Amino acid sequence: MRVRAIDIAPFLHGMEEACRRMSDLDVVMREAARQGYKVHPNEYYVQLWLSKPLGDPLGHVGEIDERALGDCIKHFTNSYNIWRMTTPPWCAVC
């Protein structure tokens, strides 16, 4: 049996157990987002998430629009002036 990512995404979205396994389930949520599932209201956050794998460098300070992230900036880390995402938007509370 085949199940589309967009059909199971609502069951995983924000679920504590799923967020503990975010690296395993992130691929499912990315596919659901590509199929039209709305994972988060902050579109810029979602755009950054879809642009690179979790934990990969997103850019140096000043290269991403920190203001557009608003309160969601708390789900990013800045080490050596390089931004990385620590929490995907489907697990984020912001």
C-alpha cells in the first residue's frame, strides 16, 4: 500500500514523538510541503527549510533575512557567523 506524504503529514505535524525523531521524519514532511501541505505560517522559514537539509549552513550573518524570521529565529543557531536551522518548521512553536 502506498500512502502520500500529504495524507500523513497532519498526524505528524507538531507531534512530540515525531519531533523527537525529526531527522527521520523530516523527509516525509518536506515531501508533504512540496505537495501543498502548509507546515508553518512563516513562509520564509519554510523556504529556508526546503532549501537545505537540517543542520546544513544556511548562510552567513546578513545573508538571511533575520527580521522575516521574527520569533522563529529561536529555532536557528548562529555559530562562527553561520546560521543553521535546529528545528524544522513542522516542529516549531513560533
